[in-house]
Amino acid sequence: MDTEEFLLPRSRAANERLHALVPGGAHTYAKGDDQYPENLAPVISHGRGAHVWDLDGNRYIEYGSGLRSVSLGHAHPRVNEAVRRELDRGTNFVRPSVMELEAAERFLATVPTAEMVKFTKNGSDATTAAVRLARAVTGRPRVAICGDHPFFSVDDWFIGTTPMSAGIPTATTELTVAFPYGDLAATEELLTRYQDEIACLILEPAGHTEPPPGYLTGLRELADRHGCVLIFDEMITGFRWSEAGAQGLYGVVPDLSTFGKALGNGFAVSALAGRRELMERGGLRHSGDRVFLLSTTHGAETHSLAAAMAVQATYAEEGITARLHALGERLAAGVREAAAGMGVADHVLVRGRASNLVFATLDENGRPSQPYRTLFLRRLLAGGVLAPSFVVSSALDDADIDQTVDVVAQACAVYRKALDAADPTPWLGGRPVKPVFRRLA
């Protein structure tokens, strides 16, 4: 479909209504229409497997489903069956459901490096609980975040460090410091500079590059030597790297870790897990000061816990992590070949672990470019590919990957024209897409 003919009148109308009623027009900033080419932000009607349909009836092959949460594909039969079964039995009670016991047992069998677990509804609650617990057990005020990782929480201790820091007291932000990924010497320097002040090191154990040899082990040793808590944010790496997360793959055990996203295949469930000695400080069987760890009305809804158990069973029985890697390898190879064939291999790049691919769009000078990203996204959408990233779900098949690569090749042909003109403007169709974290709207 030619992009000049690709119009989304129903989606455009729905977006206008959304902006009138919902700040930002979406409940997650990364889903905002500012992340898409102007007037080409589809509003989704429904999804099944690896495909979604918008209000205008267009079907897309979808990547990055639910911000990486729907790794088995939409409306997965096994997950839906488990959820329906619990809905008929009640979803929330005045005392713990037996589902809470069964889900905890299943999770700790899946992630054997953890000794206790507590469930909640979103990743931010879990990471903030981990930070609070680290501060409580160490008696220290500062939090050290990995500055190379884009997101940890909606709460003040993290958001205050971003360009969207309005409303957050400077005094709070000053308690958060940053260390670079992969640089043990710089991290040790930070720990020494703030000797006995840093409660925890929190990071994604892996990202768009593999951990340098010995890095995670070295970080574990640094945390031990300086008496701080090591926290792995496994929201993304959980399940996509291995069923037991990056800690299960690389063999380095954090004190605390947080899981979410793929855990529920789109249902709202996340987890804080870790060493019993620390986790029990949020419980009743210790003699120290109580820590308000996690206490959420909906944290143990039975249907979400049932979804998590079904996801874990499906991953284990069907080898889902291996399938995600195989699909991602096929996609990455195809995209790289398509880009090379159109002469843009140095400008359209695929990065990351095969199960968690992202793409970079570089301008004629080799710099990251939002206008070129806009051009690329616009051509993908017109070709029926909804891809803010190239993060795969296991519901994709080879035909989906091949169609995606064909559409990428067409997009790269246009990309080449824009590079030759040293100006992508004629192919943008409006304003360029914008980064999520920026000071002004």
C-alpha cells in the first residue's frame, strides 16, 4: 500500500477523543501517538496471535507486543483457559487464595535463585519495593542506578533523573546516583566516593549488548565488598533470556530481582523475588523494624496469577525461549540482508539479543535520527507491520518474518532516496516522532 493512500480516519478520530479524556492519549507514554508518524498511530480493535487489527480494519504483524509483555501472542489459548477457570471461582478475597501459594511455588521453582517472592501488578511497584527494602536493611539513603538503562520505575527516585522531572523535589533526585554499564572501575569509584551511603546497585543485567566477561560477577563482588544490595531488574530479561531470567543464564545471583512483562502474557502481574533474609524483613517472622514492602489490593488477583502459572508452564513445555531466539535470528538476518541490498546497512541497524531486538535509524552522518525513524515507521505501517521495535513473540511464524523482511526492504529503498537527498522531510508526512523522555510536550 502506498503511504499516500494509507489513511486511518477512525483511528485519528479515536486518538482525538482519547486526548480529550486521557492525558497523553494513552496510559503508557511509550504508546503515545507522538511515538508514531503524524496521523498514522493506529488505535487497536483486537489482536490474535502475532497480529492486531485497528479500528479502520487494517491488519498488522505486531512486534514489541504490549511493550514486550505479550511474548506468547495475543489471546493465547492456554493462558486464556487458565484465566477463565479462575474468573468463575472469584478473583479477590479477604484472605489469601490458595492460588497465591501455588503461584509462589511455581515461580520459585522456575527461578530457583530466589527464596521468597511477592506478587504485585506492575513493574514500578516491584522495583520501588526492592529499593525501599535495600534502604531499610542497609540503613543507607542513596540508590545507584545503571545510567545506560532507560527505565526502572514511575516513582520519584528514578523519574527525577529523567528530563520529565517536573513535580519531583530536588532533594529526592539528589539521592539517586548513576554508574555506567560494563565499567567496574567507575562503579567502584562511585561506591568509594559515597562510602557507606549507597543502599543498592540496580540494573538490567543485560540489554542491547551482552555483559562483558566477568562483569556481573565483578558487580556481585563489589556489592558484597561495599555492603550494598545487588538488584537485577529482570522485567525484560525475565523469560526472554531464560525462564529463570538473566540470572539463570549467566549464573550470577542478585540479592533481589524483579520480574514482569512476559510473566503474565499481557495480564497484570509482576514479582519481587530474592534472598529470604532480606525478603522476610517485609514479613512477620523477624524481630527488626517492619518494612512496608508490598501491600496491594489487586496484587494477588487469582486470574493474573493463573495467567503467570500458565505462561511458566508453556515456556517450560514448549521451549518458548528457544523459539523466540530462533525467530529473532531469522528476522535479524533478513533485515540486515534487506538493508544491505538497498545500500543502507550502515544506517538501518538491528541490535540486541535475538529475543529482544531493537532497530536504530541513522542519518547521512551516522547519527541517530528521529526524522529517519519516522520515515522508516511510516513505510512499515503502510506495509502492514506495526513495529516500534523488532521484539518478537512466539506466535510469529516464518511467513510473518518473511513478509516483514519484504516490507523492510521497501522501506529501505525509500530510506536510500532520503539519504541521497540528504533530507528525509519529503517522506515524513508531518512532524517527526519524538523521544518519550523530554522536558516539553
